[in-house]
Amino acid sequence: MSINLGNAAVEVAGESALIVYLNEHSLIETSRKVAQLKMVLSKYLADKVTEFIPSYNSLLVVFDPYKTDYFEVRNTVNAHLTSLEAAGDTSSTVIELPVFYSPQSGPDLDRIANKANLTIDEVIDLHQAKTYQVFALGFAPGFAFLGEVDERIAMPRLATPRKKVPKGAVGIADQQTAIYPSESPGGWNLIGLCPIALFDATKAPHVPFSVGDSVKFTRISEQEFLALGGALDHEY
């Protein structure tokens, strides 16, 4: 069952869950509204909801069937959609992350520069000039999909993914950018390394950002990168 509510649609997602789909004019605007809706439902449904799972254009809401039901949650969504339209960007958290950009730490920098007809420094400047929004978390614990990069440095994923991408690698795929929180295979174009740990199971929260937060990259030197615990002995 699907209910259309203006620019939103609500669908049953199980006996004790529903999913809300939002459709705004841009991915950034839609993602912001998803984050706003999560905040609103957290406030008005409080302990009636057991879990929120936000993504690019949707919010999965898992509720306690002993405290509420599908109709109350759906009606709460409907009641606050108009206020979301007027609320604007409610994100108050900006996470600044240092990055050592170089051909040594970012083996795809030179190729991106050549394809975009830019210098390496211009590619770096374009990447760190923007403040990126966290669209979704996934792929690996602490992996945040961020967007959107300047279209001049947007690059498709590699035709053949690397078997090993080091922890902290900063990459670009299409108009998104991200940091690999742990060593893994990956097909993103690598432009630098971040020395900051993005997932820690011993801390709460485990990751430093949530969907709707913003991330700002800051260029650091090799010496600063090493002083912050970074390592350069990676094989790509």
C-alpha cells in the first residue's frame, strides 16, 4: 500500500515499519528534507520509534507496535510535511577532515587533472572548496556518501576496481566523494588520504557524522599527515 502526500509517498515496509520517499528538485534538497523528517519524527514520536534508517531520498521508520501503529506514524509524517518545506537546512553539524592530497597519496589525481584539463592543484582546490552533505551511510561502517563535487572533477568509477584501497583513502565517483574508513576493495578515483579514524566500535556514536550533516575537507602537508598518525606505505 502506497499513500501519496504531495512530494512524499509512504509505503508499508513490514508489520512494524513504513518507508517515506521524498522527491524534491535536487538530491541535496531531498536529502536535507530526509534529515529534517527524521528530527521531527524523533521529537513527536519519541520512544514509539525504535529505529530510523535514512538514505538519499527515503526514511525507513521502524516503530514499536505496542506503543503506536502505521496510521499514527503516517499521520505524523503528513502533519509535518508543510513545516519541512519552510524549515530550510537544519543541519548544525559541520565535520572538518584533513586530507593529504598528492600523487603519492592519491594515485588518480594526475589522471583526473589531465581529463579535466586542470592542474593537480586546481583539482585539489575544487575538491576542498565545497562543503559536502552526507547523503547516506553504507557499504562499510563509517563510509559516508558525500555530495556533490564540482562537475569539472566528477569522474565515473574505475572500470576495474582495485583489490585493495587503503584506510583513509579519499575518492570520487561520479559527483560523489567519500573516505574509505577501512581497507577494502573499491572502484573510486583516489585523490588523497585522511588520517582521521571514521569508525570506532568502542565509542558512541561509532561514526562522527549522520545523514544531513556536512563535511569540509582541509588540505594538509605530508608532515602534518604523518604527525596525525597517517601512513604512506600503501600499495595500490
